[in-house]
Amino acid sequence: MANMLDRQLRHNIRFTYNEALEFIVAMGMVACGEQMDAMAQDYKIEIDSMANAFYADADVRLSPHTLRELKFFFGHNFLHKTLDFGFYVSICSNPEPQNAEDWIASLEAVPAEWMLTEMVFGVYHDKLEELLQGRDWEALKGDLGLLAALVKDTPPHVEVLQTQEPLLECLAHPEECKLRYMQLLRQFYKDVFIHWKKQLQEHSEQASAHYEAVFAAKPEQFIREIHKNEPDIFTSVPTAFHVSQASQVGNHFLIFTTEAGNVGWVIFGIHNERVFGPAADREQTELFLKAFSDKRRLDFVLLLKERPHYGQEIASALGITPAAVNYHSNFLFFLDLISVKREDHRLYYHLNVERLRDLLALTAKIMLD
């Protein structure tokens, strides 16, 4: 059975560099630099020297106006795609990697109404029923007037609450919004990305070759231990792993339905193995204590102690968004305190009770010996 799963994973998963995807990830990371730094400190991650140099260079090369536009469209919550959601749809609905410059040019033909509709979905995808008030999403696509009225009456989740006003501004001026967006993409490409794209690709492809070899040797183990996901989700979805220098650490799985079927892309951080691999005892103890400095992570664990839960259940029980569930679960994944398993067409989070006992014992040893 294990051999069959490994064969399916090898058949459905490939590693490839997608320049358009790296371009968009890089824009988001520059826009959310302060959030990245705070998260790195939380997770005890050291951002590598190339990434620091890239972000510093972007701040120097971009004009104050372009930086403001970058923050306006990308600088809200890098774990929760919002006003930039349409770009991920556009790129990740294509099973083949795309050149950044060609992809930007292809957006000229995309209607402003489509871009704005995807913005709304990006902000409200985890609060869609409340936004729609019984209406059908497919029927509303492109009706920007009605969408604007619904957005005005429905605050987004607290983690992305600050996107409501920019979204309303864009909905009121769709053609101008598209022009601003296109100008921002072209400016960032010309002023920043073009100077770094060769280095970004080289670093990403070097890491990709390593991860592809690790995956090929033990596919199921790679997905469970380094990608931190349930292998079964890849048995029916052809998926490309884009190893991202800009992302540094992350396991974002994006899946979109197209006329040709489902298409999956994973934005896989270049340093995932270093972060998800074994840490020194003291570092594990520090991160273990840090994990429960946030009451919501303690509540998360106590919830799973009762029984396994799927993501939306956890979000509802803790009063947080699915994006926040992802954020807090990453912390617990780092410590191998939780795992995910597919049951009844859902991914359930399970508490690794023995691992919790081991970490409690290790913490006592470090602090009391």
C-alpha cells in the first residue's frame, strides 16, 4: 500500500520554477516586511542574507509612491491572500510555469471586473456566506455595484479588517484600479525584480534539486514531515512544487478548478528543511514555551485533546479566521505537536499526545536539571 502511494505521489508531483509566481511572492514579502520580521522572531527563523539584501534593495529602488501602492495592494496579511488573490488565480490556474514579463503583459487583456471580483473573493473567501446573504456567488460575479454594497455592510475577519476600505475604493473605480495595479506590476518588475530575477531563480533551483531528490527517495515521508500535509490530497491532483527563495519558509497549497480539471501549486519555502528539521534541545524548549505564550495556541491544543478537528471547526471554536488557524498550526507543526489526516473528504488536525509528553519532559529536564 505504501509503495502504491509513493508511486502515485511521484506521478502527480513535480518540481519546477515559476518566475511569475516568484515575482508575486516577492512583491508580497516586500510589502509585508514588518510582518515577516515579527513572524521570523516568533518562529526563531533567521532570514538569510540574500533575502535581507533583496528587501533592503527594494526599499531603496522603489519610489515613495510605488511603495505606498505596494502597501495598498499587497501589504495586509501575507498568510491571507486578499487584494492580490486574483494574481494567484491567474498564475496557479495554469499548470505550466510562466515568465513574469509575459504574464504581466497577458493581464492587459483581463477585464477590470474580473480583477475586482477576485479581490472580493480573496478578502471574503472564509466569510463568503455572511457576505452573500443567501445569494449565489456565480451569479454575482462582475456585478461590482452589488458587491460593493455587500462589502460595505459586511466587515471582513479581524485579521484582514483593514482591507475593507481599500477594497471599496477599488470597487468604486474599477478601471482606475486596474491601471494602478498594472502600473505597480510593471514598476516593481523594472525597478527591482529584473535586477534580482537571475539570483532568485538560481537559489530556488538549487534548493529545488535538493528537495526533489529528497522527495523522490521517500515521497510519503517528504509530504508528511517537510511539507507537513496529508499525502492523499495529491493522489488525484497534478501538483507543481515551486521552491521559493522569496518565501523563505512556507507550505502554501493552492488548488484551482479549470476546464481541464484541477491544478495544484505549492509555494514551498527554500529553508523548510532547516526549520522543520530537528532542533537542539534548548531551541525546542524555547519554541515550546513560546508556542503557548499565545492563549489561542493553548486553546488549539486543548481543543484537539478532546478529538481531532478540521480547520473551519477550529476557526469557529476559537473565533479566528482559517488564515489564523494556518498561522498557529505552523507553530505547532514546527514542534511536531500536530499532524493532519484526511477523513470524510476533510483534513483533520490531530494532536500528537506522545510528542506533547516528550516536550513537557524535555522542558522539565532543561529547566530543572
